[in-house]
Amino acid sequence: MSKSSPHSQSLLGGPEPVRRRPRGQRQNWAAYLFLTPWFAGMLFTVVPFAASLYLAFTDYDLLTPAKWVGLDNFRELFADERLHHSLMVTFVYTFVSVPLSLAVALGVAMLLKSGVKGLPVYRAVFYLPSLLGSSVAVVMLWRAIFGSNGAVNKFLELFGIHGPSWTSDPDTSLSVLIGLHVWTFGAPMVIFLAALKQVPVSYYEAAAIDGAGKWRQFRSVTLPLITPVIFFNLVLSLIGSLQTFTQGYVFSNGSGGPADSTLFYNVYLYQQGFTSFNMGYASAMAWLLLVIVAAFTALNFIAQRYWVFYEND
Amino acid sequence: MSATTTPLEPQTSGADSPGEHSDDHIETVGSTPWKRFSRHLLLCLVGAVMIYPLLWLVSSSVKPDDEIFSDLSLWPSHFDFSHYTKGWNALDHSFGLYLVNSLLLTALAIAGNLVSCSMAAYAFARMQFRGRKLFFAMMMGTLMLPAHVLLVPQYILFSKLGLLNTYWPLLVPNFTAGNAFFVFLMVQFMRALPRELDEAARIDGCGPFRIFWRIVVPLCMPAFATTGIFTFITTWNEFFSPLLYLTDSRLYTVPLALRQFMDSQGTSSWGQMFAMSVVSLAPVVGFFIAGQKYLVKGIATTGLK
């Protein structure tokens, strides 16, 4: 399918005047009619986007008119210890859970790749949690399972291990949520699986003839060929997990506790914006996160040149 | 939820054609029975860990209260369904009301997404118009835009319009093709439809609207199914927007209602909480089982979760 149509040249009227254009090749008004809802939606995105930038330089509490304060909010950002802490929580969560869940996803996808009896069942069981991972019910369930007398500790007791009170100990509470994230590895796994099936079997055969063992085949054939998909999953997971909210909020009942150990950046943003109604400050926070997310994404795109392999190159 | 741009496209365009059907043959090639057995063992182990929390939830919802945290066994000593009846009425309103609220919201969200996204996708995929490239780039840009940047101004807007404690703030994005993932999914799908169909219809005198309605829409049903199921699951689970915009407990959706079990942490109500959790998850699991095929396809083409 060529999506770039020839109309740009033929409009210039150049040397091929007889080329018949099918009726309606340009359908401006009809297209705009189809796009009306989308235009409304864009208005609803672009205006708030600009307004948010403006608000970041103001003090605003929803009741009194916004007051321009220049860079005050940003100065405050740099001095706000709790904000730094929330950033730390978010980073630790992201940089531990994203690689971990991608590794598990890839590992399990490798197990399923070469065709296993009952593949649809396995795939369903592994994938289902990723649909439930952000639901309130499951976050509360994890709280219960990891509670001091929850199922996990009961299980550990079988081996004589006295587990900590995972959820109420600030040292372990975040790891419970990291565990929850890893539990939802099914979504990237399905993507890996699709990619793995695209690797031509002949490549493996050629590698095997050259004497490559299973591990070597994985390192030298599979891995390079699926780097675009790893990259893709990495970018998505990173963007998503930097913006984690529900897990932290429900887990700590909105407080980010115990001892701020699950105070995700967006939970803190919510507290500032919609509990304390510091909407100017919350906007500044939102922009800081936007910059951070954009920076990580850009970094990823720059780094991909060195490790992502595109077969067509 | 998150989604993507194009890098996946080339790999997955034929994603499930070579795989699924030949699975059983491949397994026997080059693997010993022992290897096969150990692989299944490993997979079952992982599967058990994955599914255990959910089974524990279901079992705890029918266990007598004193057994929930004292007994590892998934099989209750006797079945106690009272958590369901008690939990149903434990909150300000009957749980039935929350279910109806969620259902209503979800149905409207699905309708909105299907209508607005398919219209936008049709324009992008099948029509030539001024600004097409720019608009398409903008749409893909919104895929990357973190929603929280828009949050504060949107909240202010809705509050000034007096729309807090209504479903409008939750539904506006659905009716304005605000979910770029679905637009993108449908664009991908429509591009793959043979253009000759449009041409033939055009020669027969169909305008763009008839082509859309009579040709493109009927052929896009699989993409619509994917969109519908994903919309169902995300809207059903959605916690943040309802938390932000709904404070009147009569309007609460299921996730907001569920959270109240934790607010009023009477430790005796664990069983009720679990029972209502099961009620809240059951539709998602049901939809998942019914629509698995479309889901897997949807993730493979767009990376949705």
C-alpha cells in the first residue's frame, strides 16, 4: 500500500497532464467532517497543555485568581525534599521493575516460542494479570497477601522463615509493588512472542550448522533480531511506570506511606494539586515529569543506535 | 495503559499466520521428551505463581473469616457465601448501584470510542486532505504526551463548567477520539483493506460517507472488537479520573466503591472486601476469555496493555 499518493506532483500540473485522478482524491471538507470529533479532542488537549504551562508560573487554588509568581514554583521544586524523595521512589520502582519484568517476559516468551502444547492456555494465564494489575481489587489483594500474616509469610513459615511485615515496613513496601509490576509481565511477553515467531527458522539452522549451541544462538541470532521489539517494550514500560499512580495511591490509601516509601511522583502531584489545591505547584510538577519522561525517551532513542539492530539497514 | 508507534509493525504484520497452527509439530522437532517435560514443569510453576493470587482471592471470598489468614489451603473447610450478601450492602449504597454506574459509563465509553476513533481513522487512512500529515503527526504526538500535564487545567475547566460530579469529564475523551491508540489501531487496520473496494464503490457512485458506512465499517469489525474489549477493560478498571471527578458516592464506580472497604478498615470486613473484589474482577476476566483472540491481536499490532 502506498500511502503517499501522487497528488502532490499532479497538482503542480507538470509534464504528465493526462494522468486521470480518481474522483474525490482531495476530499477536504468530507475529511474534516470525519475529523470533527478529533479536532474537538485536540482543542481539548492543546488548550490545557498551554494553560498548564502558564499555571506552572502562578499560584492558583481554584478559588482566588491565579497570581503570577515567575519561577517561584520551580525554585520550590528544587528545594522540596519530599518531591526529591518521591522522585527517588519512582526511579527505584521504574529501574528495578522495568528491566525485571522485561527479562521475565522475554524468558517466558522464549519458553513458549518454539511451540508448546497448550500454548493458548499458558499465554492466557500469563497475560491475564496484566489486565488486572492496575485494578483497585488487585492492589488491595496484594496488600492482603503480603500483610504480616498474609499468604506469603504463611508460605515462608513452612520453611521456617519468619517474613517481615512486607506492607507496613518502609524497607519492603515498595518491593511489594515492584512484585506487582513484574506480575504483569504478560503484555510485553505477548509482544515478544509475536516477534520471536518472526525469526526465520533457517537462521537457527544455519547457526546450528556452524556449531552454535542454544545459548550462542540466543545471543547471536535471537537477541539481535528482536532488539527493535525490546527497545519498543522498554520505551513503553519506562514511560508508563514513571507515571504510576493507582498502585501507590490505593496501596497506601492515598498517603504514600508507610513513611513515604510508596510516595510515587504522581501520588505526590495529586496530593499537591487536589488535596492541598496548590494547582500552580502541581502544574510545575507535571512539567518537570514531562521533561523527565521526554529526556528518558530521547535518551533511549539516542542509545538505540548503539544496540538496536534493524535488519533492513 | 500504554501504546506505541510503528517499530513493531513490520514484525507483526503476519504475526499469527506461521505460528499457532503448526505449534504441535514444532514441539516434537529437536527436543527430547525430558526437555519437553522440564519446560512444561517450568511453565506450570510460573503459571501457578501467576494465578495463585487470584485463586487465593476467590477462595478467601468464600472462606469463613477466621480461616482467611490462618489457613494456606485454597479449599475452605466449608463454603460461606455470606461475604457476598453482606459485602453487597456494606457500603453507602448497594453494590448493585456501583455496578450499574460502571456498566453505564463503560457502555458509553465504548460507543464513544468506536464512533469517534473510527471516523478519525477513516479520514487518516483513506482520504486525502490538506494537513493530513501534520494532523497525523499531532495524533501520534498525543500518544507520547503524559496525561498528567493536562490534568490540572482540565480539572479547572470542568469545575468552572460545573461538571464535577457528573460523568462528562470521564466521557469527553472517549467521544473526541482522545485515545490515540485506538485511532492508530484502526488506521493500521484500514490501511490493510484493499483499495479496490473503495474504487469500485466510488465508480458505483458512493460518496465517502457511504463508503465508510457500507464498506469500511463492516470490514473493520475485528479492529472494533479489539477496541471495544480494551475500552471495556480500561474503563472498568479506571481509578484516577473517577477519583478526581466524582465525590458523590451515588455516582461512584466499582473501583471507587471497592476502595471504601479499605478506608473503613474494619478488619472484620476482609471477607466482604474480597467478595466484592471478585465481583469487580469477574467481568474483566469474562471479557478476557470471550475476546482473547482480539486482545492478543490488538497488542501485537499496537502494543496496548
